[in-house]
Amino acid sequence: MLQGTAKLPAAQNLLNRSSAARFAGGKLKEAVVLRDGTCQAYGCTRPAHSAEIDHRIPHERGGKTAAENLQALCKEHHDIKSHGLLLQTKRAGARQTSRAGPPRTDPVTSPLAGADPG
């Protein structure tokens, strides 16, 4: 759906917008949600429309509220990233250091859900 956006004039491409505000809202948030589709943590398939919009480079460290610095993360993975435990996200250049294993999948959709741990 967004493949043709590269051909739009920069003023019309919502992914070229930025905001002076800390939180992405309006059309910028909609564009990030449409671009990402799902939570950007590897293995997570939660829909982006129910995710939180996260700064790859934190706003308080000078990260811009602009599409190239924003990503959709479900609440669980956003919390994990905020504690410095998310290894890596799907978008290039979004590598995080980690002291934990790969992100967990939702236990409801995990193929091991209900499996006998014994």
C-alpha cells in the first residue's frame, strides 16, 4: 500500500513529516502504523494499530519525532525496550543492547501455549 509513497512529492508523503512535540499524533502516527503493520519486535505479530509509537533514539536524548525515528511497539515490547532489554527490532539501525533472550511471543498465539512443561 505504501510502496508508491516514494513517488509522492515530499510535502505529500506523510512519512516525511515530523513534529516538534514528543508524542507522534495525527497523520504522522497513522503513517507509522500503516508503514509498520505490526509491532516491530522480531516474532511479534500484534497489530500496529493497537501498539505504542516509540522513538528509536529517545526523545530525551535528541531523537526526532519523525517517521525515520519512530516505530510501532506493542506495550509489552515497548516496556522491555524502555528497560534496555530488547535485542533488536525489525527496522534497520534500530539495534538495542540486550541482557535477555529473543522477545517472547504472545502466549495465546504461541505454538507451545498449553504444552505440558514437564
